[in-house]
Amino acid sequence: MPIMPSSPAQMHRAREVAESFGDDPARYDRARPSYPAALVQRIVETSPGRDLLDVGTGTGIVARLFQAAGCTVLGVEADERMAAFARKAGTEVEVGTIEAWDPAGRAFDAMVAGQAWHWVDPVAGAAKAAAALRPGGLFAAFWNVQQPSPEAAAAFAEAYRRHVPGFPPSRPGFGAVRAYSDVCERAAQGLRATDGAFGEPEIWRFEWDQTYTRDEWLDVVPTHGGHSLIPEEQRNALLAALGDAIDELGGGFEMHYTTLAVTATRLPSSPARGEPHALSAKTVPGATDKKRDPTPEG
């Protein structure tokens, strides 16, 4: 049974979980939600150019969004299985963690990380971002935070409590926006620890909805962190219970997503570091979409 951290902010230490997603790259690519078009557009418009580094590129979900927006994308991915899938889908990928990756003199207009920066040491990762971004370049790490209705959340939590007791979805509040605010703050503190290489971090926020059928959600669940490490018999019992819960909800449900992004601009010089201060929060309206694709890319 995987040992899951009590907070997403501790997940960069859970290496067994971090390296488990490549067990089924095709499912991951098929089932995982995309990201709002407004997020992609704002990153492209804020960056000084179109050369982009995608950290934790996985199967290339994020990379393909930015390629469709006219960017040239290089991915960095720790799992060779995920990297191989991304390459087949048209993304150039170098294998390794971002902490160990060598820019080799290359400079990028933006560094992005979709659903990945919590697997990165925030201080070492921010130092590598400072080294890889050209002046004016944009750092943007972002997460989709799922928020089912109270009725669905209670039913899902009960299924986890019965079959995987102690697993994070059985604990009320895990995965909510307030939990990921801790992740965002840790990322921001890492950026502030780069001796003034970055401007003050901002939070961007986008809201959207996606409707899932029973089968669609049961396709998503095994892609969540740690689920592939649950013993097969126990995992199958969990999926059956979740399926029963969705049947009780009418055969489907609507998931509300908040996409949170921590962003900062690479400064042209590195003045002395000042005292850290609170994140500035900027809320950006996001499109409300139904079902599979919150962006036009697909």
C-alpha cells in the first residue's frame, strides 16, 4: 500500500508515488482532464516568446496545448514510459527530473508545469527555473483541483474509507482548493528563495465544470496519484464501490474544477533578496465547459 502524504505540499518526497504514473500512459492521456483555454492564452500572451519548457510533461497533455497555440515545446519527464508516449504524440522529451536536468546553455521564454510541480523540490526547482528562463520569461505551475458536489464527495469518501482506509480521498477536504493553496505557497516560497531572480509570485485562478459518466470517472480514478500502487483486488473493490455510488447519483455527476496557477516573471537581474511577503491573488474567470475538453485543443 502506498504511503500518501497528509498534505499535497509534502508530495515531492513521495518518490514511489511520483514515479508510478507510467504504468498505463494511454489511460492517463485518455482520461486526465485538460486545462482551460484562458490559462493557455494568458501564459502565451505573458511570455516574451514561444520557446517553452514543459516540466513533468508526462504523456504530453500540456505540451500539445501549447503546440496548438504556436509554441515550440521541449518536455522534461522523469518516467521513460511517459516520455516515450509523449514522443509518439509529437513532443520532444528529455528524460530526468528537473532538479537534475541540464539546460546546456539553452534559454526558454516560459517554463510550465501542469499537475507536476508538487513532485519537484520547490527550492531546487525554482533555482533551475531561474537558470533556464531568459530575462522576462514566465514561470507557471498549475493544478486542476477537483471539487465534486457534497453528495458525490460523501459517497466517494465512504467508498475509500471502506476499501482503502486512510487513503487521502477518504479524508474530508483532501484535494480541495484550500489544500492546494499550501502547494502554491510552497512553490512561491521557492521562487522567492532565488536571490531576487523572480518578481513577486501571483496566483491565477480559473473555474470550470466537467460532466462524467460512470465509466468515464472509473477510467480517471486509476490515474490519480498512488492508485496504481494499491493491490489489484483492493483497487477493483474500490472501483466497484465508486461505480455503485455513481449509479446511485443517477449514472453520472458534474465535477467542478478550479485551476490554480502560480506564476512569476524572471527578472533581468538578481537584486538582493527582500523579506518574503504574501502571495497576490488575481482571479481570472474561466470558461465553464461540459465533459471532456475545457480547451479547444481536445
